[in-house]
Amino acid sequence: MEILYYRDPAGNFGDDLNGVVWRELLPAHVFDVEDVVLMGIGSILNAHCAPLTHTRGKRMFVLGSGAGYGPLPADWENWKVL
């Protein structure tokens, strides 16, 4: 599983939580599943952060992400928004 989140070179507390929180909260075996993407904490639910070229053929889960900074991603209606 890939965790999709914004990485600021200068650091950002909320975004940086993604690198820690999900590995503590989710079972270890989910990280071995290659066709799953988790959109984590942050305002990244937009076409720029999740382009169709990156999400096509993947099982997408939104958990902690908010919409912002552009149009919604293509095909987001088929994602699991938790």
C-alpha cells in the first residue's frame, strides 16, 4: 500500500504525521498490498495530487484527506471515502 500525502521539504507537522500515524494504526500486512493507495492527512484530494495516471487500476481509500487546491480527481466517485 502506498500512502499518498504532501511532503514539504521544510516540514509540516500535519502532513508529516502520515509517515508515523498510519503505520501505528493499520495492520502491517496492508502495506504489502501493491494495488492500494491511501490518501492520508492533508488537503490533497485534488487532480494535481492524485492524477488518473497514478490512480488508474488502484483501489483508492481516502482517510483524513480534504478537498482543496483544485478540481477533484477523475474517477474519485469510485473511491472509498472513509
